[in-house]
Amino acid sequence: MRVVKTIEGIREALSSAQRPVGFIPTMGSLHAGHISLIERARRECATVVVSVFVNPLQFGPTEDFDHYPRDLDTDARKSEEAGTDFLFAPATKELYPAPPRTRVTVSGLTDRLCGASRPGHFDGVATVVNKLLHIVSPDRVYFGLKDAQQLAVIQRMTEDLNLPVRVVPCPTLRESDGLAMSSRNVYLSPEEREQATVLNRALSLATEQVKTGRISRADEAAQLIRETIRTAPQAEIDYVEVLSYPDLERVHEIRDQQVIAATAVRFGNTRLIDNVIWPGKEDS
Amino acid sequence: MRVVKTIEGIREALSSAQRPVGFIPTMGSLHAGHISLIERARRECATVVVSVFVNPLQFGPTEDFDHYPRDLDTDARKSEEAGTDFLFAPATKELYPAPPRTRVTVSGLTDRLCGASRPGHFDGVATVVNKLLHIVSPDRVYFGLKDAQQLAVIQRMTEDLNLPVRVVPCPTLRESDGLAMSSRNVYLSPEEREQATVLNRALSLATEQVKTGRISRADEAAQLIRETIRTAPQAEIDYVEVLSYPDLERVHEIRDQQVIAATAVRFGNTRLIDNVIWPGKEDS
């Protein structure tokens, strides 16, 4: 595996790379979820590129940009073990040599769920992904379904802007007790860590009720999830929503279309997200 | 020359094309200015692609989208004569199958000059050029300096988003009496057509005064241009501005940096633009 720090360097390295090129953009702090994306790209592509870049554009002024965990040596070791050919790890100045004036925005999808409490976040994501896709020019780009709203935004952006890349959604990986893997899990105290399992339990319970038909309405499902999460004394709910997916519009009956049940919950200073997608009619 | 109407078709046609690929995006109604861009691409590139697409996203609700001149047969003939290999002429539905949610915006540069009276115009330009660059994947893209603000926006966008393309600025072509070539010149009545030469005369007069040192301040140059244009009785000035180029910031002394003297003037219902760029210190 080669570690490349410059735009020119990665372009040159990839100019003679075998196609298809698979790409996994990350903010580092690689966990088993990221590794599963790399391993999938390894199975499907001749060349695998991972980027590690903590993107300032997608952090709000009061968010954890400065304290976001960074450990390039560990990320490099894990990437290499998972089969990465090129690790692209540019400095902030390499991607933003001057304050950028250009933004890629996706309206509608970005003002709800995480977008409501993180204004500008998804513009920052869409913009940096646009840049990275121009730099790496991959055939396939891999994203985890844990960040389902991010995935919907990226899919919509690549379609609207005719980006010549296939977006590959990958399932959420979970710890043995069901907690969705996240780079932010390391922030949790032991007690918060234990209570955080309530997200997956709440979503699983609702899934069961929907499958058996005991719950059919979006608001009932959201209510059940909310009540279950509230059983964890330290959980502070940011949102629980059941919306169409990937359009993220209000729905009434769950079975009429594919929907997402999505939640964001704070434990102390740490904000965790999780979701489940229900396929609608195909499921019945 | 091949005329291609679909995204898939042009991608397939270009997948085996010889590099470098030169690209001239247009809204059709090709005049000698466009032809000069095509001929330059022909000299510099192995493959030349011209697009003809009247982009609804860059027209305001009261602007001339419906009446913008369209004549694909004539455009095809002229493109072929100038040496085009592929003419990409998609229908509106091909580029916008659904209302697009994604916009590419360039802040700062786009709220002044033409952007002040045409809100959203340059977002529409930046967005469609981003799409076309993703579809055609050219090595070089050619733009005329007549639309100097558009050129500045595109240059800034390609830099900020790391688009792997070289933007090639090309000089404005003029009629024998100095009027800058434009697809909108056909709207002018004979009397308006005669008076419209005042734009180039005003800019040339100011250029002379700047060169000889009789004018050194931006506001003096703008004033001279304004007064000269006002000698044409039907001219209604939208703006006359002398700004830094390509950053389009206010300047005091002309010689301190490269500046643009830019103007937009209405004759009846037709709005014409013209400009001249003064290179600053290199000129002295």
C-alpha cells in the first residue's frame, strides 16, 4: 500500500491504475464498519483507494472538528490489512489552499434529520465528496448505510450532477450488543456505552412490530422508538423520524413505500445516530 | 461529425476517443465567436466536442428562455465546418429528468455585475457546466472572454472542486464596427444595432486614457465609460464597473492589479454586455 498526501501524487498514481477503481472516502478512525467497505471494494475492484480527511467544511462552529480522533498510522495499518492499494491522506491546506467559494448543495434532503441540528453539514459533505470524486475518479464509491441521510444526499448529488461513478450502499456494522459502529463511540463513558445499546433495541423492536403488522403507521412506529429510547436515563433524543427513503418525505402508512426509521440521541456530549430501512410493499 | 442526443451515447462515443478531448459548451446560435473557440480546440486537441443546450437553470423567470434563438441544423452545419467531431445536443429532459435538487454555487463572484440583476444566473451556469464536464470528461474546456464573469466563476469552480480540466480563456470576437459578437445581437433593430457600437467605443476610449496615464483611478475610468455610453440616446445602462479580475473586488488604482472594465447596457428589450481587461503593472 502507498500513502499519498498530494492531489497531484494520487492523480499520477491512479493514471496507470487498473480499472475498476473502488473508493472509500473516510474521516479516518477506521473501525470494522469502514473495514467492511474496504473489503467489499477489494472483492469488486482491481484497485482500491481509501481517503482519510477530516473535512472542516462539514463541522459546525461548536462541533468536534478540533477534537475529532486522528491517528493516521493506525488507519494506515488497518487499511493495508484490509487490502487497500492507495491511502490518500491530504492535509487540510491541500484540499482547501484558499477559503473555498464554491459549495455543492442538495436542497430538500438536507434540512431534516441530522440537517436540522447541523446546518451546512451536508453541504460540506456534498462539496468534499464532489472534490474527492474529481481527484480520485473512481468507478465505484462505497458508503455505509449507518449514515443513511449522507448516502441519500450523495446519491442524489451524483445523479443530479451526472457524476460518472456508481454509489454502492453497504450495511451498517454493529458491535456484538447491537450498537452501530461509529468513530464517535470512543467518546462514551462505560455507563453511556451500555445505555447506547437502546438505539438498536428501539429500532429492532419497532421493526418486529411493523413486520408482524401490529404497527402500520409511521407516527406509531416513531412513538414506540421514542418511548423505548426514553427508558435509558441518560439518553437525550435529538430526533426520531420515520420518513420515505431516499426522498426523506413525511409518510403516513409504512407499507406504501420504502421508509427509514432514523434517530439521533445524545449521551452526554456524544451524539449517536442509527437507523433501519423498511422496504415497504416488497416486505409484505 | 456525429450528432449525439443522449448522455449514454456521448459517453460511449468518447470512451474510445483520442485524447486530449477539447470541449466547447454553448447554448447554440453559433456565431464567429463560438467558431473561433471550436477552431482553437481543433488546433489543440485530438477530439473536439461541442454541446448545444439552452439551459433553463440559468434563465430568470422574466428572461428569454422560451424565445432564445434555437436552430440546431444551422449550428450542426457550422460546427462541422469548424472541425467538430461530436455535437452533443440533449433535450432538456435528458439533462433534467426530474427537478434538480443539487446546485453548484460560487459565492462572492456571483452577486455583482450581471449577477446583481440576474439572481441565480451563475448558479445555473456553474451547475450545468459541472454536469457537462462530468458527461464529456474533457481535458480542456474553452470559454470566451466576452462573458468574463462567467469565465471567472467557472475557473473558480473548477479550482475549488478540483475538476480535472484545463479552462482555456479565448478573446472576444467583434463585428467590423467593434460590436462584440453575441447570440442576442439578432434581437437589435437597425437603429439599436448602430447605437450598440457605443459599448466598444466607450471601453476603447477608456483603455486609451488608461494606457497614456491620463486616467489612473477606477472610478474615473468607470465615469468616462458611463458618459460615453450615455451619448447613445437609446442606451440604458445596467452597470459600468471597474473591478479586479478574476476576483471582481473593488479597486482604487487601476495599475495595482489586473482589472476588468465591464458594462451591461439595454437597447430596448435587448441586454448587451462587453468588457476589456487591463493587465495592471505588466502594462506599464
